[in-house]
Amino acid sequence: MITVNGEPMEWKREMTVRDIIDAKRYVFPLLAVWIDSVPVPRDDFDITEVPDNANVQIIHMISGG
Amino acid sequence: MEKMKVLAEWSYDPAKPFRGYTGKTLKVNVGDMTFESKDVSEDMKDKFTGGRGFGLKLLWDSVKDTTKWNDPENEVVISGGPLCGVTQYPGMGKFYAVFVSPLTDQTYDSNAGGHFGPLLKFAGWDAIEIQGKAQKDVVVVVDADEKKVKILESPFDDVNAYTVTEALHEYFGDPDDINDRRFSSVLTAGKGAETSFWGCINSSFWDSHRKMPRLKQAGRGGGGTILRDKKIAAVVVKTHDLSGTANNPADVDTLTRLGAKLHKEIITLDSKQCRMRTAGTPHLNEIMNEYHLLPTNNYKFGQHKDADNIHSKVYEKMFTQGIADGCWYGCTMACAKAVDGYELKTGPWKGKKITVDGPEYETAAGLGSNVGVFDPEWTTETNFYADHYGLDTISLGTGIAFVCECYELGLISKDNTNGLDLKFGNKDDIMELLHRLGEGKDDFALMVGKGIHKMKDLFAEKFGADRKVMERIGMEGQGIEVSEYVPKESIAQWGGYFLTLKGPQHDEAWLIFMDRVNKQLPTFEDKAEALHYFPNFRTWFSLVGLCKLPWNDIEPEDNATKHSPQEAARVPEHVQNYVDIFEAVTGKKITKEELVLQSERVYNFQRVFQLRLGKGTRKFHNIPDRALGPVWADEWEARTEYYDNELKAGGIDPAGLSSQEKCDRLQKIRREQWELLVDTVYKRRGWDKNGIPTVKKLKELGMDIPEVIAVVEKHAKPEDQWKD
């Protein structure tokens, strides 16, 4: 089990950041991701695997419409 | 066009900008045909900075406590600010219009791109105040080339925006050089602005690629209505004194360096980020739909099955690509997209091929999903006519959405609408309503154009419509319509819309993602902090003459890897750019904290100004039920699982309750949360429980101006003495 933005989510083997983004239907392009407080470069979302028990923050960067 | 008759004129010696300021403001009274130059003091710069700050200061000095929107002493004050007109960095050509609004009966500020703000400064003026009421239609001209300000008799029978703007660019341009028209800019409203309270101010810029004037809008608040009430057909500014260093900045090299850096960021990253250069703000259409934020059928829903029809890719194909669509020189963000060669299908210009500025996201949603229409061509046509008639597309969209729901609920009928079948999605009849608003003759359209706040009174009084129901579903606050995001799932955004100075426009704070999706604001104190920081940070754009988009619709590639999540949302590198640019232009060193302090001074001053005009207390920070949560069962049933969980989180078991009962229970919970939010935000802002800035706060800010303190002391009372 992992936590994504404070909510539990089932962990799967070889799960990547991109898999989580797709599962959550986060279509906004300005996403920033931290796994256990370590930032993940945007270009590495597809290849970065998320370990079990990770605390994942997926932040939508827009702070103004 | 024949030579226009001069009714009054006045000579002046244009002051050259120095460090971003000319040090002079201009006052034109079209009633008694007088002109006045005022000096800008150092104290005025320190306290009000410029732009909207100057507008509020000048308006404060010119109106009475009792001034209403249509009193002759009310003004439209236009000011760019010290950074306005910079060409090295993107998004630096905005002006801010300030006035007492017909919709809200308090001060309003509304901004536009186009060339008017920069040209006004380069013509010698940090601001222009327009006061009085003319006897007949006039054109006000500030001509720095001739060193004259004139009031001319308007030759226009048709005062609609494109007609007047095109004619005046031609009139004031060199007949032998079409691109000489770029040295003028024209403000207009339109026929629809005369009879509705939704009048926008159109602001032109000459598009040298298309060889035509384009229009941007200070859309909100009814500024165009005031221009027409003053019988002003247009305001023209003209100067050839235009260059990349016309502001006479302290440090051009820094401006060039920072600009080059951001240009590179935009050119290399925009296609991977927000696609502002190709899709413009409609890149948000499908995103808002995916997150249940796209207002649909008067904000009942946030998502619709036909939303793919208005996908940004559709708009991207409609927009002409490959043209530098910046609304001021040097803006590589270039989001002022346009549809060229569009053939109008309805209205007075039916069959004519025109260029439409936009649609922007707000229009695509307001005059689209929110009225139940998912047809980009129809939205494009409404966009054109709204601009032409001088109508704000946001209030228009939200206002018509309210009318459609009243119609579908049976609160009003075809007998009341003069035959129009105003169901959601009925494109033909909604378009007809727009034309009737533009003509200003039809009595139902006249009622609609007064805005939702007054429609509720009028529909109840004239048609017997249920007032309580309309209060629940009418998406307005302080008298003005909500802009185009569904706020009901974000407590912080309730404040972002309804705890604002002027009503629910999204220019103070847009916190839905931070609050609801990112979960970065878990406590009421966190939400209050965001509702303190973002409104104050964003107010700064309005003081100095900037567009907000280059701040956070593009971000440095390493923004998220360099900063913590909480910090990254503020885009620290871009904030530092603004700090450095302020010093590079004005020569005054500030910190990022002082930047916010500059805003906080004006923010609190404007709050006291509302108080002075009889508003500005807690009771005016009202929120309709529709903004808090689902009102009707079908809204609940569109997201049953989600809302059932919301109810459970509030300690109520949804089992056995009908959908309508669930709506009512959740409303009760959320209304209590709203009151808690108000208390927490007021405390963070340094206001008392009635929403009035305290004397202590004003002293801290250096805004303890005697007449400001006097207003606070007059109105600040213990809770048992608040007026109902």
C-alpha cells in the first residue's frame, strides 16, 4: 500500500509514477512529484518506480486560474 | 471619415517616463469639458505603487460616501503602473480600470491587455481619470504627438466596438502607412453596454500581421456601462514616442537578461506545459472537465459527456497558428489567440467574415458548457458579438446560465421571455437573447442585463418567481457573477471567490488544486494562510501593470526539484524575477516580502473604500448554496459515491436518505464550515469579526491615513451593533 496525496492506494510491483498519474486521471500537465520527499524530474515519470509503502505527493502546480 | 468637431481642447507638455513613472496624472471631465494635470507625489508611490493603487487613490479623492455608479462624480480611472510598457519581459502591457460598479455599488477593478496602458504612459500620464457626463456622444483623445487632449463630437451612430475601433485607428493613422495605426489605441464599450450592467471596456492593439485592430477586454464589473452612461463612444491615446526603453528604466541590462531567460523557458517548455502559444487559455477546457470543475448548466455539474467537442485541440485547429499573438510587444507567451475568416451566421453582421479575438477559457466555458452548449463555432460567434456589443462574456455566460435554470425550473416561462425557449443548450434562442441584449430594446433582455443580483428581485417582483430558490442557485457574490470554475468542492476556493474585495472573480486566488487535489491546505488555518498570501501576491500584478500568466502558466524546468511542494506552488524563481524587475525599472530595491506588503497596503485600502461606500462588512461576503455543494438531487446523483463519502466525512450516514435529503444535510455542514472559514480568514488578514481592517493593521501597513482611519472608526462596532 502507498499513500498518494494523503490517501491510500494499492501498490503494484513495477508501478511507476506515470501509472499513478494515469490511474488518478491527473491530466494536468504541470505536475510535480515527490516520493518520500525526494523530487522526481518530470522527464523521469515514466521510468521511476514507486516502492511499496511510499508517501507520494503529486502536486498540481497551478495556483491561479 | 469626416473630420471630427472639437468640443474642447487643452495643451500639455508630455512628461517623459523616468524609472517607470511620468509623475503626472490626467483628469478629463466630459461634463464641464475641463482638463487637469496632477502631480504624483513620492508618498503616493510609496503607499499605492501605481496601476490599480493609483486608480483607487484618485477615485477616493473624487467620489463621496454616497456616490453611485451613475453619478457624474463617479470615474473610470485607467492606469498601467510603473512596470507597464516594459518590452523585454513577457506580459507587461496591462492597464487596470477602477470605478464604482453598477453591479456591486462599490469599487471594482478590471484589467485588459492591448496597447492602451503603455501608450497612455508614453503619452505622458501615469493615469487618466474620466469624470462627468457629456450631453451627447463624445470621443476623448490624448494625443501626445500634437501635445493636446481633446473632447471631440462623436460621429458614430453605431457605437459598437469593432465599428468604432476600426474607424478611429484609421482616422488617427498616417493614410500612407497602414502600420502607423500601431501608435494609437482605442477604448470602446458598445450598444449593449448602454442598457446592461455588464458593459465591458474593449482595449485595442494594432495587429501588424493581420493589418487590423484587435480587442482585449477589461470585461468585468460594468466599466463599459459607465463609459456609455457618460456618453463616451471612445477614448483614444496616440503617441509615436514608443521604444523598448521608453520607461527610462534604471537597469536595462537586468531587464534584458531576465527577459531572455523567460523567453527561452517559454519557447522550450510551453509545448510540454500549458500550450499557451498554440491553444491559449482554452488548454484548460478538458482539464477542468476531467477534474469536475467545468461549469455545466449553471454550475450544477462539473463534467459533461460532450466536453470533447470543446477540447482544446478543437480550438487549436480553429486558431490561426504561427502568428506572434502577443497583446503587447515582447510577450512570447502569445496567448491572444484568434479565429480568422470566421463567417458570422446571425445578427446585424450576418454573412460578414471577421476575426474573432478568442475565445478564451472563460468564454469557452461561460458561453459554452455553463449554458449547456458544446459547439465551439457557436461560442466563437457569441464571443464576437459580446465584444462588439460591449458585454462581459463571463457575466453574460453565468447570467444566462441562471436564466436557463430558472426557465427549466418553471420560475419563468416563455410568456416572460418574450417567446424565447431558454432551455440549457438551446443555441438559437440563447443567441437571440444575446442580440436582444446588444440592441437593448427587449424588456426581458433589459432585465437580464442588470445581472443575477437584480434579476432575482425583478423575476420575483414581475413574474412571481420563488426568491428563495433563486437565492440558492444564483451564482453571484456582492452583486457580480461568478467566473467559470465550479467552486463547490474546495473550501479554500469558497474564499477564493467569495471572501474577495470585489466579488467572485478568480484573480485573487485559485486554490482548487492546492486544496482539493494536492491536499496542501488541510486545516482552516492553512486555507486562511493561502487566502492571505495569494490575494496579496496577485494584487501586485495590478499595481505594476502586469499579466499574471507568465508567473505560473509556465514554470522553470527545475521548479519542482529545487523547492519543497509548498514553496514550488509560488514559483519562487519567477517571483524573484519580479522583485528584480521592479528594481531594474524603478531603481528601488525591494524584497519579495516587501512586494507582498505593497499589495497588502492597497488591498486593505480597497477594503476600507468598500466600507466607505456602505459595503465592506461581513454580510456582503455572502455565498450561494450552489457554490457550497449540490442543491438538487440530480447534482448529487451525478456523483453519488463521491458525495456519499463527503456526507460520511461529516459524520452522517447516507443510508436511507433520499438524494434531496442528502443535499440538504451536506449544505448544513458546509454552511457551518463557511462561517468558520470567514472567521479564520478575517483573523489572518488582520480584520475584525465583521471583516473590517483594524486600526492596528492599518498602522502596521503604514496606511493610517487620517481619512482612512476615520472610516474604520465610524464603522467598526461590537457584534451586537452590526447593521442587518
